[in-house]
Amino acid sequence: MKSYDVLIIGGGSAGLTAAIYTCRKKLKTAIISADWGGQTLLTNHIENYPGFDLIPGPELMSKFRSQAEKFGAELITKKVSKIEKNKDLFQIETSDGEEYTSKAVILGSGKTPRRLGIPGEDKFFGKGVSTCATCDAPFFHDKNVAIIGGGNSALEAAELLSKIAKNVYLTHRSEEFRADEVTVEKVRKIKNINFLTNKTPLEIKGDKFVTSLMIEDVKTKEEEELLVDGIFVEIGYELDTDWVKHLVKRNKSNEIIIDDRCRTSQPGFFAAGDVSTVPYKQTVISAGEGAKAGLESYKYIKGEDVAIDWK
């Protein structure tokens, strides 16, 4: 059984940044992750990360990873399956049965956007298909785009894209939207947003990039082809935190509840980035939260942390 000062779970921007900070504090650090790069890895062009006018997501995450390794972080490519706390030590088990212990844990496993699971989605992901309007909207200036979804995130994406794109097609499988009524009313007033309700997506078509979206009317089964340059999938996220619910408090969305210092209800257990309650799911924010979690874990290990009341 290997022992560390800090074990970081998750190899995205939050986890890798946390490792940079813990290693610079001379804490023995390992990152355990089934994959590396997180959601940023899926973005081809990033224009809103300070210091880079334009950088591909994989290149940016490669820099994160190299820097973490440079400062001494051990990278373990495995999936964590179990975590317990025994007195002052955390015990972590991976899916292959290996066990690790640490004085502190930082969870930065992120969340995964739900996918449609239709033909063409994987083929054109990053080539017109996106799950982040905030990230990719600027690439569709004066173009036609479709948004799939009926919640707040879908309508907020429609509002954002209406200021950039030529035409926005908001498609939803039901007649009624799940978004807040105030948001729905506001978006309905925007002239270049076209509401297409009772429609389900069938297939994404294209050549090198997206050229159209096939949709079907749920009542008549009539099919229609929307000629669009971009498709934004806004149907929510999948968040896997059930395996830590016995240790930390979560909100109704299963996000880990943290304070402004990335501390959870469990002493020594920190959370950073998209897996936590911090708003705005952006690479730069996750990186900043990872830095905070790394510094706070150092204070905890050195006995400088002040206990808080989570009741």
C-alpha cells in the first residue's frame, strides 16, 4: 500500500493545478485518474484562457500535465472505486484492487455533459458539435446554429448565441420547457431564435464540419433537415459522486458542497472545479479552484486549518 501526503482524484484542469501547488509545497502527491485532460481536452479552440490568444484544448492540457510532472506529481492512470476515512488517513482503492493512503484528498473529477447518442455526434464533436456555448459561441458569428435542450442551460445558450449567430434553432422534445418561466419569456422575445418544440434529433450530417441536423416530430413522425453550421447539446450533465456521499455533503444536483476555500464537510477532503458547487464551469475557474484546494490541503496537513461548522 502506497502512502502520500495528498491524493488528487481527477486529471483535468482542477486536479492538475492542485498537484502543481501541492508539489511546490513539497507534499508527496499523486493524481489518480482514468483519463487525462478533462472536458478541456474536447475543445479544439480556446480563446478565453489568459496568456493564449488561441490554443487547442489538448495542447493546453498537455502543458498542465507536463508542469505537474515537472514539480514531482506521480500520475496513476486508474479509476478510483472506493474511499474511506480511518482516523486521520484516507484509504483509496482503485478498480484493479490497488490501495493507497493519504493525509488529505482533493476531488477534481469534474462532470460530463450528457450526449445525444445519435449518428454523427461523435464524428463531428469539435467540428461543429459542442457542449459549451460559453466556450464555442464566438466561432459561429453570423452562422446558423441549433441548440438541443429545454432547461435553463439550453435557453441561456440560445440567448448568448442570438447575439452572435445569424439564426438560432432551439429544439426541444416536449411542448413545455423545463427552464424558469422568466427565462423562457425573455428568450421568446428574441427575434432570431426559432422555437422548434416536440422535436427529437435523429442524425448529424456533414463533410469535414457539420452541415445539417435531422429532426423528427414526436407526434407526426415527420422528418426535417435543419441546415446549420453548429449544434450545441445542452441536455444536462452526468455527475458521479455517489461513491463519496458517505463522507461529504452534496446538493440536489449531487455536486460536492464546498466553502470559499474548497473545504467540504469532511476535514481533509477538498473538492475543486466542476464536481463542486462553484458556479461557472470553465477551465480557468477550475484551475483557480484547484490552486486553492492545493494550498488549503497544505494548511490542513500542517495543522493550520480552522474547523468549520457544517450543521
